[in-house]
Amino acid sequence: AVDFRDCLEKRDLVERLESTKHLAPQPTQLMPHESRLISNFQKVSPAVAFITSTVRGMQRFSLQETEVPIGSGSGFLWDSKGHVVTNFHVVAAQGSVPKTLKVKLAGMAEAVEASVIGVEPEKDLAVLKIEARNLPRPLDIGVSADLQVGQSVLAIGNPFGLDNTLTTGVVSATGRDVQGIGGRPIKSCIQTDAAINPGNSGGPLLDSSGRLIGVNTAIYTGGGTGNVGIGFAIPVDTVRRVVNQIIRYGKVVRPTLGLNVVDDRIVRNIGYQLGKKLEGVLIAEVVTGSPAATANLQTTMVSGDGSIILGDLITHIDGEPVKQVEDLLSQVEMKHDGDIVRLTVERNGARGEVNIRLTSRDQLLNSAKRINGVFQ
């Protein structure tokens, strides 16, 4: 830097400035990776939403009714038809799902009303829809199956209500199971060190090209309340499947085998009583008229003297090991109505395979003669 007070004459100042101009880059000069980051942010940020849930309430010192915010989060534009994706827990901030919420995209003067198209609590996802003209370009959808640890990622959202906040990081790990709000783990989540804080929930996690690879859903706080460098996102491969079904049907249409299974803890107890290790999922009931019934799968029974007669033990589905109920559920729910799956089952000490065509739960409910418990 040149201090003009050291220059006796104007000519001295000019000469010193000329001699030092090559020493520092121009203020507007950016590194290539910075330019790419800025370009990606400018491209995708208009599609990131600030979502607010409200309730109607009376003003404290008057009788006038007003809308009172009760929760907020992030989301993003999924398609050109106005569908917006966010987390279920953002929508159901008070435990129930409202009919409408407020959504504001970057560039909107005011938030607009959004209707709730459908939700999937077990995957912590919800789909809203806004009616607005001149919507920005939706996010490009990427793939999460081939993500590599170390890849650069971007997170955009509204932490603590600070809209359109960008943070960066890397894929810290893949294949994490995160406990979902619906009580079941969300499989294959992405772990990242990109700063994710309260308010980021429902916002997009993007790759270095600005493509959607996940939906930010949870953080590990270590007992605190903010970011400690461990955040999780629902993988986009799961998001795509769930969101497309909600848009088409208003709900997630899960396929089913048409059977009920024994709880993992009880299977372990049965194995202990029988003196053998049961590695797999034990069939408790086969629903009449179901694909499982057509395949003649056998149920576990209790004889008149109280002894247990084991039914079929499912050990693999399409070659993938099934060691607990969640393994079977996760594999089945990734399929579609009408898909054929190959089950490996153990019966009376012998192992065999059977092909089963899946059906939808609605179809099974309409055709079943006997329904008890929850279908698997």
C-alpha cells in the first residue's frame, strides 16, 4: 500500500502507484473455483424457498385475528408446475399437517400461499404446491448412488431465518442411517460438514455442478443447539421416488408382499429357545389372496403343546442379505407395484428361492379376505 502522506509531490505519488500496481491482484479478480461457486449459487438460489407455517390467533390487545408464525424452514422448487419439496417436520411443526403454508422464493415481493399435496413422515419429506407466475428454473436433479467421500457440496437455506444462506463443505460419509421422525431409520443418508443449522431443514444439498443430491434433514449437535460439522441429507435417489409418487397419487404407494413378520427381538428369543441362530426375517402371517399366499410361503405357528413350529425364514431379497425386519422393508419399498422380487427362504433346514410379483397395499386391502396387523 502507498501512503500519500509520504509523497512530497503529486509526481511522487503517481510514480509510487505505478510501481506497486503489479504487486496485488485487482479487487474483482476471482479464482476459478470461486467463479464456479458464485455461478452455481446465482443459478440455483432463485429456486430455494423460505417456508413458514402459521396459525390463526387473536392479537393481544385487540379482537382482530392475525396469522402467528409457529415454525420455519427451507425448501426448493421441484418442477415448473410449482411443486415445492421440503421436510415433513418443517410442515408439521406443531405435530399436525396444516392445509396451507407460506412459501417465498427469492425474487418474490411477498410470500404466497402453498397447499400441501402430500407427506411421507417415514422419509421426512413433504410436497407443497404454489400457484405463481414466472417461476424460476427448478433445480437440476442429480444422482446420489455414486457419490464419493470428499466430493464438494453446497447447502443453501434459511438458517435462523437468514434467507438464501450458502455454506460449503464435502461429502463426509455415505450410507448413514438416520432416525426419521416417523420412527423408522432413513437409509443411505449423506453426511456432510457443510454448515447446517436450524432453519436449513428441507433445503437442498447440491454437488459442485449445482445439481440436487440430497435434502438437508438433520444435524448432530453433541448436546448443543447449532452446527458442529455433522449434518445429514436424505439422498436424492430416495427423494425422487417419494416425491414423484406423492405428486402422482397424493401419497407414497408402497408395494407389498402381503405378509406379516415376527419382531426381531422375538425372533432372537425363539432362536435362543430352539438353540439355533435365526438370521433373517420370520414369517408370522400370510394374507389370503396375497402374492405371498400365491407363492405358498409358510407361517410360524404354535402347536397344541406350546412348542413353536417355524415358518419360512427370509434370508435374502434379490440377493441382498436380510438380517432384520428393516432390511426387508427397505428393499421392498424401493420397488414398484408389479415388480418381481426373488426371495431366498429357509424351510425345515433347507434353503430355496421363490419369485414373487409385488402388489400395492390398496389392491391387497380390496382383495384380502383376512387382514391383521401391518402388511410388510
